[in-house]
Amino acid sequence: MRIYADTSVFGGVFDEEFAEPTKKFFSEIDTGRFTIVTSAIVEAEIEPAPQKIRDFFAHYESIAEIAQVTQEMLLLKCQFRARRKDASPQ
């Protein structure tokens, strides 16, 4: 099964609140149960992160499938953010 990992997933390993389930997720990747998919957007967002997160990402980036960012994906992202903004309490 292919699973997309966003930027926050990589940082979650070092966040006390999310560390346990995130480490379990990555152990499943290590055993081959899941194939990790990420993108150039995540690569760019990781760049300014603390070194330990960049190092952790680099390990998995070497085995990850890197999804190509398309115009359709960017449009969907904009639509999703617009819906979230409309749904938020004012």
C-alpha cells in the first residue's frame, strides 16, 4: 500500500504528542508493509526544519516515491484551503 507522508508526519516523530503513532507508522514502512510517498513540496518545507528532522527525512527520502506536483494538485490544494476557510467559525 502506498501512503503519502506530508511534512508534519516527519516532524511528528520528534513531537511528544505524536511520537508513538508516528514511530509505529515508520516502523511499518521499515518492514515493507507500506511504501512511503512524498513530494517536492515536502522536500522544500523540510529544508528550514531542525537538523534532526532533515536527517530523518533524508533517510526516508532515499526510499520514498516522490510524487510529481501537477497543476491539478495545486488547484485541489487551493480549493481545500478555501473550503477550510469558509468552514471556520467567524
